[in-house]
Amino acid sequence: MAQQPLQLILMRELADHLATPVFVVNAEGTLEFYNEPAGLLLGLRFEETGPMAADVWASRFTPTDEHGVPITADELPLVRALRGASPGHRRIWIQSLDGARRHLEVTAFPMFGITGELIGATALFWETA
């Protein structure tokens, strides 16, 4: 197993100590961690899901727009942050793993190492009424 960049390890540590739901992926898009507040919205703790490839997490929560139209992976803020190396924001609806339908605001940003290489991306999100 390849060693993770220090910044990714530190982001995971920071996320673990925040009350804001946080989702962290590496440069390949593999889910590395989400914190307990995120787990409450997603329906399972990270310890129950473990790492997931981007195509799995991008579809597993069945993201849709306000009209119920499915959102493709490329339209998700976290995927856009990874692929376009720029921040993004969007309102989405998901089907959490515990069966609840949730309306979320998602803001995602890419993470770069000191030498400018893309090391991953982070999404902050919260449930809205």
C-alpha cells in the first residue's frame, strides 16, 4: 500500500475533529475518509463502509437535483474539484444508506501539495431544509 501524502493524513485528522460533515478523497478519487457528522447524514459510519472508488461513492448515494433528475459523477462538486482542480458548490439530494432522503449543500475544493501536485479533494456539506 502506497503511503499517503502528509497533507491528506492531516486533512483526515482535522476532519475527525470537526462537527461539520467532511468527505476526503485522494488524487485518484478514492474515498479516504469521512467523519462522524458525515456518517450521520450518509447513513453509515466510515468504519462500516471503508474506502470506496470514485465510481462507487459517486453513485452509491443516488444523487439527484431538485427535480429528482440523477446527477452524473462529473456534475458532483467533489469530482469537479478533482478533475478541474477548482472549487465547486451545489445543492443535491441523496438517498442515504439508512434509507433517508436528504437535501444537502456541498462545497468541494482540491488539495495541492507544496510543489503544486494535486493530492486529493475535500467536500464540506450540510443538510438543508
